Amino acid sequence: MPTTHLPHNTKFNKMEHQLTTYIRTKMLFKLRFKYLHDYSTIKLHTSELTRFKATNEVLLKLASKNEIWYDCEGNFKALQKGLIDITLIKKPSITLTPLHKWMRDQLKHVELPISEPIPPYFFTFLHCREKYLELFFTVDKFCERVHTPITSLQRDLRPLLRLYGEAVVSLDVAQMQPTLLAKILTANVGTNDLSNAIDKGMDIYILLQEKANLVTRDEGKKLLFKILFGYPSKALAVLFGDAEWINWINDYKSRTESRNIHRDKPHTNLAWLLQNSEVHVMSKVWQSLAKEGIPFLSVHDEIIVRISDVDSTETIFNNELSKHFQMYKIKIK
């Protein structure tokens, strides 16, 4: 079992040690660490505390010894390096589709041949996937996005991956979320400035950068996502004027969306709609690739394939995207 430090502290009994190990392991899986300093909090439910006989007395003891931090709202954090025990993590209860199972099985054939330290979550995946592969492939309940160790692997390491022993190439849709938004807005409010800009091939992030007097394109991108996925606000109206499409966005983020599982958080409606639409489009691409027997790894709107499969993948990608969008651009790198 992979460890990040010495596994056991004799100050604690077996159950106390298991609890701290479980907290540390759950943090690794929930937060998918790239580096150890990424440690943050996770939620523990009453049933989990009961499982390890974690009474108030036990929690106070561990906290006083600086092994854990916790609060009255159920947030926990392991404060020391130590054992990662994957056997303590319960298998996901979701039933996978045949396509998802096929995608999951491709993870058996991934390698990261680098000499530098491999990020902790990816390290754990490589060493435990033979017996516990199902723990490393999840489909979220919010919009059925697929999450794997590839999804959380930092961008600069993805080109170094090997799939079936072969170097890889990435194909992704430029401005996927704005492109989806443009299609949605056209369907709901008709002709509008944002959809027109996308259809003309304009870079929305640069447009926003210029309008908001920001220094970089990346700042423009971050601002757009903050506006779109945050609470209803007048921020877009300040930049683009009091347009109908802006009013539609704010209204949609203010009303009940029965399909959104977070009905008590209507400001998440647009995030749900965009990500759900993305999954719908990408699922068609995944199905076509699987049908042709082309191995691939997914990172939301990005497809990672072997160099030998890049031409076939680009053709499939184009065939599917052309059914959904008037204007789009595939980036290959």
C-alpha cells in the first residue's frame, strides 16, 4: 500500500490510527491531490465517525495532538503526513453504462514515464488500479461529468502520458463553454451579441479582457466563468449593456430548475445546463471512438489519444461537432 510517510504513531490505538488514515485517504480521493500542500478539508458524516468509534473524546484527543483539525459542521482535515489505505474507501454505488466501463478500462493502459515525483493521487492510481480501478473512475451526479486521475492531472504533465505504450496527442474544443452558451442563448432569446461574436469566430475571452481592461486573456476567461457560474449580478450588463441575453442569464440563475439536483441553489442552474450540454455532445464523440475501437482518455471537452489515432479522432470530432455548432475550433497539441 503506498505511503507518504511513516504509517503508525504509537501514541494512538488502532481505531484512532485508522480514523486519521481514513481522513487522509478520503482527502486524497475527494481532492485528488497534485501536491501534498494541496491538503484541504473534507466532510465526514455521522455514519463514518461511528464506523471508527470516533467519539467526542477521541476527536478532542487527536486534535490536541495536532493529528487532525475539525469543526462542528463536519469538516475534517488530517494535519500530518502518513499512511494512505485505499481499502478503507468504499466502492462507488453508481451503475456504469457499457460506454463508461469501456472508458474506465482504458485507464489500465496509461503510464506516466517521468523521473520527477509523481503527484500523490496519480501515484496511488498507478499502484492500486489493478485491484481498485473502480475507485478511480467516477461519474458525478450533478451533470454526469466523468472524473479520472487524468482529469485531475496537471496540464503540463498530460503530454507526457503514454497510452498502450505510445505517445499521445490532445484534441479539445476552443471556448467550449462560451460556444455552448451561444447556442443556448440563440435558442432562448434569438439573435444576440455574444452568439454573433462566437459565430464570427471571435475570442470571447480576449473580448472580455479588452472590455474589462484586464492584463491577460486568462484573466478574461476567469472573469467570464466567475460571472456565469456565480450569483445573478449586473457585472455583464456593466460590460455589455442591458441586453436581453444578459437578463435571460440572470433570470435563469434565479428560478427553479427542476432538472438541477441542487434546486436549493438556483445560481448553479447555468453551470448545470452548460456542463450537461457539454456531456451530451462529448458522449456522442466518445461513443463513436469506442465503436471504432480507438483508445482514448477524456478530460471533459478534451480527448487524449495515441499519435497514430489523431487523424481518425479529428474526423470523428468534426463530424459530431458540426451537428451541434455553426462555428467551432478544435485545438490539437
